[in-house]
Amino acid sequence: MAAASARSASVEIVPPSTSSRYQSSARPVATIAAPTLNSVELEAGEAEALFREALRNVDLMLSHDLIHGDLSAYNMLYWEGEITIIDFPQVVSLHSNPRARMILERDILRTCEYFAAQGVDNDPEAIAAELWHRHVADIDPEDAAADQSRLELELELELAL
């Protein structure tokens, strides 16, 4: 039998005299489902802000040794200008999964594809590499050298334009 995992929740205890007020407002809210981000068209400014928020959430997960494993606009809920990342069954460890880098790169690519379609300019390879190097202490020197060469080449190309 698998060991039980620890879960946390926030609970507010209210006196019986006020509980009916909370119940009456909870019923209508419970019937409203937030749409997944893939079904929403965003304005440019909002898309940029939500893209930064999505990357901040990825960065936060990485700081806790977690990679979502199936991140895309299908696994982000959108409600009142905010996103909530959902669907964590495929989460993997940043440091102990041998395919962690590939999984992170796929998560970033899928996220970037949605936001690019919403008008947000991004570079999924550079974003994934920067996040990887920020959170993984044992960087392969050959990978770092290859990344540095690519960045230098991109800079030369930008300067040539």
C-alpha cells in the first residue's frame, strides 16, 4: 500500500447563525467553472502579464524541485484576469528524474506556443535554458558552453540587423 501523502487545506469555522449566508453564495459559485486558458483570447497587455505570471509559477515550482510535467494552456484556468495552474498527476522531480530537462523544455514550449499565438514574443529555448541553469547546480560544462555559444551567435545576429 502506498504511503499517504500530506495535503494542506484552509478551513474557516463559522458560527451556525452565519453559515447559511456562506452556503447561499457558495452554491452559485460552485456551478461556474473557470475556462481553461486555451479557450480564452487575451488582449496584448493581459497576455504579457499572464505569461510572466505563468513563468513565475514555473520558477516557483522549480524552486521546490518540481516540474509540472504536462503544462500547457489546457492546464491553466483563467478567471477574472488571473491564472491557476491545475492537473498535477504528472509532476516530476527536477533533480531526480533523468528526463527532467526534456520535460521542463516541453512544458515551456507548450506554454510559449499559446502565448505566442496571443501576441507575446518569447523564446522557449532560452527561457527553458535560463530556468534550468538557475535551478540545477550541477550544470554540465559542455551544455553551458553550447548555451553560451548560441547566445553569442544570437547577439551577433541581432547586432547585424
